[in-house]
Amino acid sequence: MYSTRYLDEGPSYESCHLSEDENEDMVRAIEFSLQEAKAEEIYTGDTEYPQIDEVEELAQALEETTLSSTDLSTSTGGRELKWWKLFKELNPFVHASRSTYFWKKSRKRCNILVCDVCEEEICSDWSRCTYWGQTYCEKHTSDGTPQCCSCSRLKIGDLKYITLNDGRKLCPDCHYTAVTDPGVCKPLLDEVHRFFKGMNMKIRYYIPILLVDEKEMIKNVQKTSLGLTIYDKSELEAVTYVSRSIQKGEKIKVVKEVEHLVEGRKVKAMLLLYGLPKLDLGATLAHEMMHAWMKIQGYEGLSLNIAEGICEVIAHKWLEWQSFTGDENIEGTSEKAQFLRNLKEFLKDGIEKSHSEAYGHGFREAKWAVERYGLICTLDHISHTGKLPE
């Protein structure tokens, strides 16, 4: 038997595309603008059109300000400039080749979506990471653009992403505290044990903790997973784990060994996906440790929603505990410390807003029960009834 913590996309990203009504509205707006331009050409009277140099002069002035009506009147010396004249496709007075410079530099000021990855105007489906603030073309999710396996940010500019042996990518910020060796995992394990002890749930039971790559995890779970707890009824006899890692440039190679699992133990082993930052790996370890604790305490026959929901509550509590006790122990520059604080909130947000039935809905139901009745009373109720208190 297994208990796992899966990698869930959560609600941090939203995909967008124009509906038929929105497309029709856009077409009508452009037609109206063209008609307006045509009307001004016909009923001109003695109106004097601005010359090419004059329009370019206005464009340069607009580069120094925003496109509000107040700024327009100030930056253009009181001369009115219709919005359609800012676009080369709709401007009959400026030659296309001479307006390209202004068009490229002013597109963000005209509220046009620009991809943070390729820095081009977004003309089709797009996605936005609502937490980190990245906006990008949908194509970058499948065109090979590197994406961090922890914080989910896409590679922008000349940032150098680290490639793990199984193909996953790590951004420089997440790589700063990434756990790639069992030796680095030992202090983290001690910290999680202290966390459980603080909740009066001390675990006096030896459990082998093994770091594995994504290929080994998929081999045992048939799906990408952050962690896996192996129970006594599992037929798994051995696990190929990462014993140490070697970084060469922007790539990390690993040395693997085989661990033979001991039969007759309630919890044979715990597998963790190597290469994640300490915060992410710690939350996964706390989640899997809760599975192990319930197994040792004799919790049986729980539904997936209850089992995974209460374990996600513990992972969330661990992150909150880190937010309270961990900031003073963060080493490095203030920028790195701030990123780790942001990463904590990102991971908490991912748990809180997960779309998964078991990990998301189950978490929210379990969190409600724990907040109302307390963790110990909730666990006692689960142990006797197999259900959450209502």
C-alpha cells in the first residue's frame, strides 16, 4: 500500500482567450476608428494635419509619460491626439516604416499584453501566474521553455536554470536551498521531528527516508509525485535512491544505490523527490510523516479525502510554522531571504487553492474541522469514526 503527495497545478495559472463576442466587439471598435479617421479626412476644411516629424515628436514626448488625458494634454502642448493615431495600422498620416520604433516601445503603455518570455505582443491564448505575476503566451508551456519544478516560474532573459538528471529544471533561487544529497536531508528530517513533537505527536519509529529522482517515483507510483510512503502490505522489495549528486556547470548528475526494504514493518520506507528546495521538501516530508504517524497509530480504512486532507493540513501547518520560526535563520542576502518568504506563501497558496478533490477539497474540509475543534480532537474523532467531525 502507498500514500502519496502529488504535484498539483493548483489555481496559480489562468488561461485566457477571446470569446466570439469579444472578437466582434474588437472588430466593431476598429471599424468605428477607421470610419472616424475617414470622416476626418473628408470634412477637413482648413484643418492642418501634423507632419511626420511633428507626430514623431509627439511620440517621443509620450515615451516619457502615461497615456492619461491629463498627461496627453501636458506632453503634447495642448494638441489633441486621437488614440487611433497611436497605432500604425490605423494612422493615415505616418508611414508604417517610420512609426515602427514608437509602436514597439509604447505597446505596454497602450495596455497591450506582452509576453514576459519572448517579449512579443500576445495575440492568441495566454496564461498568467497570478502569484509571481508572469504573463506569457500559451505556446511556452509546450515549446521547451524551461520551467522551475518548484516555484513554476518560466525562464526569462539570460537566467541560467539548473537541469537535474531526470530532466527537471530549477531556477537559481530554488537551487539556492535545493536538497540533492541525503546528508543535506538529515537536518531537515530533524526539524520535521521537532515540529511533530511540538504538536504532541512524537514519532518513535525508525523510517528509512530515501531521495529518489522522478523516474524512480513514476516507476513506483505511475505518476509524478512529490512523496510516497510505503506500507507493510506493499510488494515493493527494493528502491533505487540517490546517494549523492555532482554538479557540472548547469547540470546535476547523481550516483544511485539500491536499498532493500525490510519486511514486517508497518512503514517500510518514505520516498521523497530529490532536488526540491528545503521549504518544498519539508512540506512534503511533513505530509508523508503524517501518513506514517496515522499508520503507526492504527488508523485504517480512511477515505482518500480524509487521509490526504488531514496530511495536507499538517503540510500547511509546517509551512506556517516555518513562517514563524524560520525567517531569522535564513542565511544569505536580503533578496534571497525575501524569495524564501515568498516561496512559503506560494506553497501555502497552492495547498489552499488546489483543484484536486482529495488534496484540495479534502484539505479545506479537514482545515475547517481542525480550526473548529482543534487537531487532537479532530484526530480522535477520525480514529473512532473514520470521518471528520461536523
